Amino acid sequence: MILITGGAGYIGSHTVVNFINAGYEVIVFDNLSTGHIETIETLKQIGNVTFEKGDLKNINDIDEVFSKYKIDAIIHFAAYSLVGESVVNPAKYYRNNVFGTLNLLETMVVHNVKKIVFSSTCATYGEPKYVPIDESHPQNPINPYGNSKLTVEKMLGDFDTAYGLKSIILRYFNVAGCDSQNRIGEWHEPETHLIPNIMKSVFDKGQKFKIFGDDYNTPDGTCIRDYVNVEDLAQAHRLAYEYLCRTDKSDVFNLGTENGNSVKQVFDECEKAINKSIDVEIVERRQGDPAVLYSNSAKAESVLGWTPKKSIRDSINTAFEWTKKQYNV
Ligand code: UFG
């Protein structure tokens, strides 16, 4: 059985769908602090999913799950992921993302489970020295969120050396879009991400969409990011797990599309997709946003056989359908 921590959350739940569609038996472990019980109920209707509510910060919670089921591997998403919040409340990030993961890894060693796929981030690279960013780009995070993810990457290396625990680290760029059948989607409270915020502003007149700065050193002055579709990303997790089973070798991969889109380009694409003009206001830069980030994901393609199949328009269309459902439109 595959244990998916954080499987009630955004990327986790889409990965659960991918694994159950491929015939795996999945246990979701989630404390529901940012994930949703409604998502679990939907996942149970889709396929063979068992839910165990628990918190990685309590080692007994996780130990009970390992005692109860025969677990082959972990896909580990459970984490807090808001950069701004991590700056004002670093303890929350170290306690949950680092200490919680330490509990998980120690429990894996005790129960002799030696495979994990870990959800990391391009935030571990910090301010880019060059683009596209490949896996050997220096890692100098500029916020506690990135530090917490990099610390876990280092812990994974140490646990491999000491106990032969094998890991695949996946560093995502900007994840976007929702389930193509509109059953699950991106549901963060508060929502901070670009595409869902544009979509919310269409339905909620109190939520005018704001572009954070148009004076960056980019062709149209707005930040450039690499938007990778969540279903493509979910597929990468399964390919990574199957690669780990074949090779029993730890490795690390960037996951992005290798294409950059500016905030204005994404906004224009959203207007085209919904065939409507959307109100927008240009405001000050948001602190900590690098001007340009996009990936070199050639390694994921050549080693895992992963190629992103969906376009940014696919991500926008599915995000729009999901937002309509949330607003009962
Ligand atoms: N943006 C806006 N208005 C909004 C929301 C975002 O202009 O309402 C802009 C941001 O300033 C940024 C771009 O849209 O230039 C993308 O912002 P997101 O918040 O969607 O994504 P980030 O690039 O900040 O964050 C993502 C992940 C993080 C990860 C980070 C690494 O969500 O988990 O990449 O840089 F840490």
C-alpha cells in the first residue's frame, strides 16, 4: 500500500487520484489543518482510498498507521507552504515541515519502510543565479519555507547514508489547474496563488485582482514563472515512485514546463479563456518575489520519461470550472 501524507490537500489529492487510477491501494494520512474532509469523501468515491486522520507532529499517530497497514512507500506532501506566513511564523514551518518529517522518517526506519517521494520546491534555490534552473543550481533559500524544505532534503541524504532509506526529491515550480473531471481542485484558505486569485475575482466583487508590481526587469514588467499542471505533476510522482522501485536509488528532479509566463500573460490568457474582461489593479511588489523563475526539467524527461502534456490554457480552464463550482455558478 502507498501512504500519501497530505493527501487531502491540493497536489496531494490529485496525486491520490493518479495512484488509484493506476490500481494502487492508497492510505491518506492528513491532519486536515489545511486539507479538507470533503476532498477525502470525493476521493473515496473515485477509488480505493483509506483515510487515517493524524498529525506527523505526534509520532504515535504515524506509528499506529505503520503498525496497522503493510506500507510499501510514502509520498510525502504534508507541509505548510505559504512563503509570507513562514517569514512571520518560522516556528510553525520548522515544527511542521521539519520536525513532522523527522517523525515520519524515524517511523519508516523502525518499520523498515525504505522508499519515499518528497514534495520539495524551487524555493530551495532562492534568488536564481541563472535560468532555466537545473538541479545543480546552488540552493540558497531566502525564506523559512524554502529553508524547511531544504533541511528535509538534507535529512533524506543523511537517512540514506545511515539506514539505506531511498528518496526521490521533486522540486516543483508553480503548480496550476485542477482535476480535468472537476471533482477536486485548488482550495486554499487564504488563497494566495495567481490563477485562483484571478478566477475568484471574477465571481467575488470584493476580491479585485491585484498584480504585484509591473516594474520588474522583464519584457512587460511583471514576474515570470513556470506554470506546471497539477495532473502532469501527479503523474510525475507515480513515475518517480516506479523509478525508485526499479532502481532503489535516491535522486532529485525539477518539475516544470521549461516555459516562462509573465503575470500579465497569464492574466490575458485568463480573459481569453473565459471570454470576459476582468478588473485589475497594479499595486506594489510583493516582498520576496524573484523576477524570473523557470525550470530546466530535462532530467525528469530523460530519466523518468516525464513530459508535461497540458498547456497553461488547460490549467486555466480547469481552474475556472472548479471556481465556478465553489461559487455554485
Ligand atoms: N501574483 C499577483 N497577484 C496575486 C497572486 C500572485 O500578481 O494575487 C503574482 C506574484 O507576485 C508572482 C506570481 O503571481 O509574481 C506567482 O505567484 P504565486 O503566489 O501564484 O506563486 P509563487 O511563485 O509565489 O509561489 C510558488 C509556490 C510556492 C513556492 C514558490 C517558489 O506556490 O509554494 O513558488 O518561488 F515556494
